[in-house]
Amino acid sequence: MTAARRRGAWSTDTPAKHFCRGGNTVRVCHGVPPLLVAFSSSDEVSAAATSDEAGDSTVELTVGDQTVALSRSAAVELRAAVGDALEQRQAFARTAGVHRPNGEYVVQRCAADSTGNAVVFDSFASLRTVFEALPERFGSDDVDCTTGSRRYMVVWHFAEHPAFPCTLAARRPLTVEKAP
């Protein structure tokens, strides 16, 4: 990395780019790696703001043993990109799953935005615990983490989401079978 890039001067040289990855749009801010934190082998992350004699401020981001200096505008874009990555929405045919920045996981209907069409779990792991507690063949009556039509939504989410090893066994009544 050149000295100009470390000082953040490269932020105006490289335009922001967009590309798709697994159905999600990832924005690369001025050449900053989009998954800088995700690929770190260390849990240590720190940032510090500095200013030079001209009053231009930069933000130094340290992840593990790597330090990158960003202009203030590039750091703001990176913060927005990280926030977007933390609040990731994965849509399926009937349901969608949303990872919120606070760690919660929301199962919701794809075409609806109201709270009555969503079930909030403490985390994705708590949804997995619900799945593991269900019998080998289950329907909406077996899901006791919510009430009413949201039970059907959770069963559909289990059938659609690739993290849950199960398949749709019947549509009427809605029944899902866990994979052996």
C-alpha cells in the first residue's frame, strides 16, 4: 500500500463500486475491502481520529495487526456499509429473515412490513433452538413460540431457509419433515 493510500488520498481516486453477492448488494467504498472485519483472525478492532496541520481529519481503523487510514467521508461510508451488513435481509418465496444490528433475528412475510407479519427472536440461535425442539415431522400447531398465522410463517421459513435441514412434506395441512 502506498503512502498516499494510507493517508486516505486514494478516496477520491477510486469511485465507489456496487456488486451483487448472494443476492445482496455490497458497496465497496473507495477501494476499502467490504469484509475487512469479517476476515480478521483477531477480535481486536479499534479506531482513532487524527488531524494534520491543514485540518484534514483521517480515521485510522485497526483490525488485528492491519491498520488502514481513511478520510472522514470514507469512514462514514464504511460505517454505513457495516451497518447495512449487520442488518442483512434474506428474502425467500414466502418469508424473509432479517438480522438486526442488535443481534435479533426477525422472520417476516416477504410482501408485508407491519409488525403483525413478523416474529422477533433474540438471535438466529434462538430460532435454531425452536427448530431443534420440534418433532421430526411438524406443522404450525407444533410451533409454540408465537400465535395465529405467524406460526405458519415460521414453518414456511424453516422450509425455505437453507440453514434448516428440512423439506416441505405437505401444503395442506402445512407440514415439514426434518432431513435425516
